[in-house]
Amino acid sequence: LMTNELRNFLELNLPKVKEGKKAKFSLGVSEPKIGSHIFEETKIPCQSNEFVLELLRGVRLHFDRFIKDLKPGDLEKAQLGLGHSYSRAKVKFNVNRVDNMVIQAIFLLDTLDKDINSFSMRVREWYSWHFPELVKIVNDNYLYARVVKLIEDKSKLTDDMVPALTDILGDEDKAKEIVEAGKASMGQDLSAVDLVNVQMFAQRVMDLSEYRKKLYEYLVTKMNDIAPNLASLIGEVVGARLISHAGSLTNLAKCPSSTLQILGAEKALFRALKTRGNTPKYGLIFHSSFIGRASARNKGRMARYLANKCSIASRIDCFAEKNTTIFGEKLREQVEERLDFYDKGVAPRKNIDVMKAAIESTENNVITTFSNADTEMKEAATDTSGKKSKKKKSKSEIAVDGEPMSVDKVAATNGDASEEPKSEKTKKKKDKRKLDEEPAADLNGVSGVDAPEDGTAKKKKKKKKAEDNEEDVQAKSEKKKKKKSKSEDGDE
């Protein structure tokens, strides 16, 4: 596209091309598309061929010789500045919609899950030497670490610790069970140093799991900013995994739904292609709850349908200017309807109808925000229309029912204001009679007549002429008929 600076530069430095005449010059352009755009906008003829490219190459090579005031380092600085500005424009994005944060967060979340699992297993094994019965009572890793931190040495377990244990576990029976198990435990005693190390490691696992919760909340908020429709359709975690696997939200939006369906199952796909076996039906999408809810024979269908909806949602998120979750919610409803269709046979709505409803709802939201402005505009419009109607009334007083009135007549009407006004019907009849009686010359010679009123008079004259012509034609046709009838009588 041509910028305003380029347009101004060309219009200043090139002669103007007159309409209907060929220009005596042509502009050499390296890019043919911008040449066609320049021709459309300014009518300057453009060329782009090998000869022009060779000329431009020569200009670029000897550029410092063509401009006199150019210093030795100026050209290099200009090139560097252009490179910096170009790369800055490429990198510049909306700060709130940087998908790189989501990619890093989901990678970190996955690694944290692995680390927390491995560390909590280590805590279990380590502390099981001292208190092996606790593993069967407390299953959750985070709660197990908290209990270990509280108990420390099993020999110190008493009934006084039951309230503290119930606060952690949320179950009094389990707390009492732990106290009873501690009294009759088969585990060996640990030294104070070993117990301190176990406590420190348990604390580290607790800190990691708490940080994991905060990171998950951060991921949810970022996904609602970056890809709200995708998040509301398939969930924040699965949506973030899809974005990170594709590389960015734009890459995911460019993917067709068939590719999106098997994202994350590339290994299985290429193995199947190599061995000519069955290709995988789903990749990362499998973690969605929809496919888990579908029956075994409908899982493949559900994955295909869900991938289709995910590709639509990602494209809306990537290219839409405003963030809305309406499309994602509507697409989710469609997936629910498809599940009902597979299970119960209930016919789902058409995609066009659902999208129309979503667009209408978004428009309604926009309209409600600007309703006050609209009402003010309407009030202003009504005021102006009132003024216009008053003006029209004043004009109608001067020209009654399209009849042109002279200045004397207007003065007369103003002078006879004291007289009683006559009925409108009688006025109209008189006006028609006057129009019939007045000759065309008088109409043309009336002073103080507006242009539109002259037009009405001319139209009426034309109508009269057309009527006269029709009468003449009818009279001639009747004469011809009479002559024919006479000739027929003579023949007889």
C-alpha cells in the first residue's frame, strides 16, 4: 500500500497527468503490486521489469554520488535506522495479548507437576522409614507433606494434636486414626538431623505446590486475555497446551482443523504412515472432557468436531479486535448439542444460525454501551427537523400548491391579512382556472419566481401539448375510418 508521504513526494516531483491523455513518462518501481496501487490512486503509469531493477541497482550502488550533501557515514546510519525500525515494528505487539507468556507458563506448569510428583514420592519413601502407616491414611501429596511437617517425630503424637490435624485434613476421623497409628507404628526411629532434613524437604514440596496454584491462576487470567473463546470452549490448560505446541496463537489459527486434531500425536502419526497402520484420532485434544464423555465408537467423531470448533475459536481470538467469550460459549453449546446427538439423536442447530446469534449478541453489547450517545444524537436530529419544518411552512405561504406568485400578489396577500381567510377548496379551484387561462409567455415573464416553480409550469405546458397531440391523432384516425367506409359503399 502507498503511504501518504510517498503520494505527496510523487505529486510534488512528477508532472500532473491530464485526464484522457497519455503521460509522456513512466515511473520505475521494483515491486509490481505497489506500482499498480500507485496507478490506481494517482494515475501515474508505472513499470517494473528487469531493466528497471537494473537501474535501481545502479542507483543504489552510486547513491552517494547523486546527492551532493551526503556525508560518508550518513547512508550506513540511515540503513541501520531502517533495520531497527523494521524489526521493532515486527516485534511490537499488544502487551496484554503476548502469547509467549502462556507458552512459558504452561511449560513451567508441566515441569512443576512432574517435580512435585517426584519430590512428594521421595518424601513418602523417606518418611515411611519412620512412620509407614501414614501413607495409607493420607493419599494426597500436598496434605501428606503438611502432615509430615506438623508431626515431625511420631513418638510425640498425642490426642492434643487431633484439632491441628483436622484443620489440615478436614476430617476428624482421619486425624484420630493417625494418632492411633502413631502409637502402634512399626517404623524405626530417626535421628534429629535426619528428621530436620525430612522437614526441610517437606517444606520445599509445600512451597512448590503453593507456587503451582498461583501459576495456574496466572495462566487462567492470561488465557482469558489472549484466547478467551478457546479457553471457554476447551479449557485454559488444554488451550494453552495447543498454543505452546503450535508455537504461537497465530500459528494455531493458521492450522487447519485436521492438523489441530492430531497436535501432540506426531510420533504416532508418522509411525502409522511408515507402517501403513491406523493413524491417530486425537492428540492434545484428548485431555478435553468432551472426548472423555463420548462413547468409545464416537470418540473419533467427537475429536474431529471439537478440532473444527477449536480452529474457529482460535481464529476469532487471533484476528478479532475486541475480546469476547460469546463465540466460545456458543461453540461449547454446539459441542454439547453434538454429544446429545450422538447419544440421544437430538438434532443440533446449524452452525450459521449459532454464529448469527453470537454476532447479534456482540452487537447488542456494543449498542448498549453507546445508547446514551444515540439518544443525544436523536434529540439533536429532532430539533433540526423542527426547524426545517418551520422553514418549509414559510415557503409554502409564498407558493401555494405549486402556483408561481408574483411579487405584487405576495404583497397583496400580506396586505389583506385582516380579511377573513377563504376555504382551501375554493382557492385550489381558482388556482387551476388561472393556470388554464394564463398564457405561457406570462408564466415565463413573472418576476420573483424560483427555479423549481418554473419547472412545474413547464411540466404543465408539456402535459397540455401532449393532450392536444393526442386529440389531433384521434381526429385524424376518425377521418380515415370515415373515408374507408365511404370507399367500401362506392364499391358495393
